[in-house]
Amino acid sequence: MRGVYTAIFVVLAVAASNAAVFSRPQAVRPRIWLPPPAPKNDIDNAIISALEALRQLMPKGIPELGVPVMEPLTVPHYDLNVDTELAKITASLDDLVIKNLSTFKIVKIANDLENLKADFDLSFERITLSGQYNMSGLAMGSLEIFGNGAFSLVVDGFDVGGTVYLSSQSGSKDSPAELDKLLVHFSVKGMASNFENLMGGGDLGELVNSLISESAPEFIKGHQAELSTLIADTVKGMVNPILSHYTLKDILDFLGVPN
């Protein structure tokens, strides 16, 4: 059942790699089969065991299920668009490498089986990102932001939590499982950025790098909704193709839920 380990892990932990409430309207679902309650501690422990088992698989990935190596996680290309009152910036990231995703600490796992949902909190002491960037846009309405070259980010005290909601494609326990909804929130304690050639480099580039590092935690705090939607959509896109290989019953059987 290694694939079930994978599905549970990706639902809870991938969210950290890519947090206010994901509030996009959800399609009305048929009422799904609900299993009888099982002891919460047993199910929570099964989820925790799955996370710990997947920690060991992250450096290898699971090629047969399309799960890439996640320690480190490499992303060939990623487009990023920031559109807020403070900044309107378009950027592309290439050869992105994210390290230390396997160092997560499990702070909380609490299932609500009657509603097929689980609350989670994960903590990362430090995550590092590096790669190539190309950026352009405006900050504070009139300050032109531009640059391209190598970059690195060091993120300290990254905490991510929320709630995942499971369902099935047809509302039956025997149909493929799917991640129905993801509510996520997150915060960082500190960040150090180094974008080479930002603003043409030199003193101005160093100044803007310092401003990014100092303002990032408050920026994230103030723009949770936009960032959370981005994370939720990304995680659902990664998780549901994996879950499609397993029925809702498969997942619940793995967790020890009585039929």
C-alpha cells in the first residue's frame, strides 16, 4: 500500500512546498457514504505513520506513481504573478531547487472522520530555494522592479497548517478518492533573499534584497488569501491524479476504519 502512503503524505505535506482560507466556491457534491466512527487516536497514528514512512521515500520518489524525488525537489520552470496593492510583478523561475522538505515536524494531526476531513500543522525549521529568475514589474505604484540571474532564498520558521477534505468522484466508497477541498494557512519567521543583478546589481540591488528579506513575513501575513488559493490549486492538481488510483474504501481501510 505504498501508494496510499503517498496519497496521504502529498495531501498533508506537499502543501508546504509550493496558506487565509481557500474560499473559492466548491461544486455541490452528492452525499457520500460515511463509515462508522473509529477511535480517533488510531487513525491519527496511522496518518502520522504514513508521513514518517514517506519521509524516508522522499529522496527516491515513487516513479511508478508519478511522484518525483522531493528531497531535494526540483522544478524545471515556474511562472509567478504577484498582483496586489503593494506590488504588481511578473516573474519566471527556472531550475528551481527546494531543500529540506523532509525535515518537517508534525505538530498536529486531528481527524474528523464523520466529515472525512483532517486538521494538520507542520513545521519546518529552515527551507532553502535556489535557481534562476527573471523579474519585472512595479512596487508601491511607481518603483520599477527588474532583474535576472541566479537567486537564493532561505526561509526560517516555516509553519503550515489547515484542513483537508476527502471525497470520492461519484460519492461512493468504491469510486476513486479525491481531494475535495483544502484550507491552508502559513507563516514564516524570517527570510534572507539574494537575487543577483536585481535592479542592475550594486548598492540598489542590495537595498531591495534587504527590503524583500525584511518585509516578506508581513507581506505573507497580509496576503494569505491569494497565496492560499495558489497553494490549494497546486496541491489539488498534484494529489488528485495520485488518489485516482485508489478508492475511498482503499484509503479508509488503510487507516483502519471498520466497514
